[in-house]
Amino acid sequence: MRLRLETGKCAGHAVCHAMDADLFPLDDNGYSTVQSTELAPGDIERAQDGVNACPERALVIDE
């Protein structure tokens, strides 16, 4: 499973970062800097929580 960001949709709410700062890093302006990342099995649930929290639906988990 891969975590990715649809950059143009991110509005900088930083809700994902509040869920898990390591999985959802931010730039200096508060926007997500998530790169397309292969998720370790132990990170899937935390990643899904961050994806679900995004009000802009800018984060996606691809299977």
C-alpha cells in the first residue's frame, strides 16, 4: 500500500500532521510534504486515520 498526496488539493489545514507528525510532515507554510511512500504494515492504520481526517481529501492510500 502506498500513501500519496494530491498536492493541488492540500489547503494546509494540517489535520493529518496532528494525527501523526512522522507520516504527515509539513513544509514551513503548513502544507503537507508527503511523497509517494510505501507504507509498512504497522503504519497502515495510522495512515488511514490521517487520510480520513483530511477535509480536502488530498491524501490517498493506493492498494
